[in-house]
Amino acid sequence: MKVLQILGTGCPKCKKLAETTEEAAESLDLEYRLEKVTDIQVIMGFGVMTTPALAVDGVVKVSGKVPSAEEMKKILSD
């Protein structure tokens, strides 16, 4: 099971990243758990300075943007 973490304070881009991530994970039929990390200290602990960001199993894969659905599928299938 993959742990997908949305790192951000809850801004509209953060919400869009969460939606795109869930849609891509479901279309790939992945087993996953989605977590929303809003604590700025925890986010900085990932080394992220620009939100929104996505971490997959604790590794930051995207920061500062919302990838397209196709880009997200590629990120999640790696």
C-alpha cells in the first residue's frame, strides 16, 4: 500500500492536488492511503519550501505545482 501525502495548508491548489492524486491512484487501481499534512513544521521537515507538494511513501515527488492527470499517473506508477 502506498502512502500518498499532500503537503500544504489547505489552499485551492492543495485541494486540487489531492483530487488529482486520488483520481490518478484510483484509475491505476492502486492500494493507497491519502494523508493531508497541514503542519508547516512537518512540511518543512520534508524539505519543502513551496506548496502544494506530494510525497509518495515519504519521498517528495512534486513541489510547487499541480501536475496533469497523465503526469500524476506516471509519478504514481514509478
